[in-house]
Amino acid sequence: MTDLETKADGAQALDRALGILRLVGSRSKEGLRLADIVSQSGLAKPTAHRMLKALERNGFIEQSAEDRLYHLGPEAFVLGVLATERFGIHRLASGALQRLSAASQDTVFLSVPRDGHAVCLERLDGAFPIRTHVLQAGDRHPLGVGAGSLAMLAAMSDDEVERILESIAPELAFSYPTYSPAFLREAVAETRASGFAFNPGRLLTGSWAIGVAVIGPDGDCVGALSISAIESRLGEARRAELAPIVQQEAQKLSLRLARPEITSPAPEPARSPVRLRKTP
């Protein structure tokens, strides 16, 4: 085997291990079985098991002795803490998520753009008992798929949008056939016109959402805040009430990102929940 072939094999093994780490991370709370990891990663069982053992030896994942499920390990936590200062939006967005959850009573999300995809960093459920489960912390979808994801795509330049659409086109065709590049271009235009993204259950029937991009100090999109609810709770009238609240929180978060040295203000009184209007 040549040096070039050896390097290629090493890079492939690293890609596979990191893919498994990302997969376990997306379901770390509930855990994953080896069979789940094999089926979702597409790897052969011996290969997946070998990668898991390597990650486990290095502390990035751990296997519960009780149920044999895999979860993120302590080293993954350490790296996450070390990355917090660079990607401070997660820490700074806590207040915004709490206020949005209190105002809407529905589920709110913080997402960030990564390599042509939207990654959900946090999910906070509201008090309303019926919830949507289309997105969990750690989940990722191509940019444009989902409300927060679409809001981020729409906040980018036309050239960047086209570059991203070209890069994710094969994934869209294979895994998200209703999200063609042509459809996403139209959705981007609509989002820019309205000032917020709207997903009327396109990703999961009955799960509607609105999202607003968060702009960083350099003018680039660094994330998005979004609210998801069942269809009956995000009709036109309620969207008109909730969208300005999300926009305001996104603007506040942008200001905090520009001045991170400013300590957080005293918590604002919770807004009165936005009520559904009764139809005549």
C-alpha cells in the first residue's frame, strides 16, 4: 500500500468515527444501541463496533452498563465547554429562549449554520401540552429545511445561497425530495420579503414553525431563533403576533454578540402568553 493510499484510508476511518460521534451526540440523552448506529450510519457492524471502541477508549463516548446504550462521554463535554467561548451564541441565547418559550407556550429552538447545514443547539419546550418533535438538540438538516434553517439561508448573500444550494443539491434530492433548489430560492425570496421564515408542516405534517436569523458583529448570519407548534397554533393571526417577538429577541441577541462583555440585564418579566384568537 502506498503512502497516499494509507493516508486515504486513515482519513476515511476518521470521517467514519466522527460520523458515529455526531450520530451518538444527536441522541445522547436517550442513547443508541449498536444496531441503531449500524443502521443509521450505513457501516458494517464490525466497522461500527471498532469505531465505537476507539471513541470509548478516548472518552468521547461511553456505554451504559445497565442497558448497553451509547452516550456522549466526558471528553465530548470538555471539548464542548472549550468551544463555548468561540461559539458564545449558545450561552448568550439562554434568556431569549426562555422568554420566547414563556410568551408562546410552545417549543423554541436555537440553531447555527455549519457547512451548508443547520444544527440545532438547543430545544426548550413550552407549557402547552401538545408538542412537536420534529427537531431535537444535535439534529442537523440542509440549510433551508425547516424554519430556523430557512431563516439562516435567507440571511446570506445571493452568491452564498447559490454556493450552498449547489453543495446540498444531491442530499436534497435523496433525502428531502420536496425541497428542490428551485423551491428554496422561492422560499428565500418570501422569507426576505416577510422578515421571517415560515414552515407550514413541510418537513413533518402538522408541525409548523417560524424562524428569524441572528446576525453577528461582522454582518454574517450566526444562528436563528425559531418557534414550532402544532398547525392549529400557528395560523396567520398568531404568526403575526409571534413573529415580531422573535424578531425582537433575535435583534437583542445580535446586540449581545456584538458586546459580550456587557453582563446580562436583570431578567425581564415574562410576557403574557400569546393567546389563540377564537374564530367567529
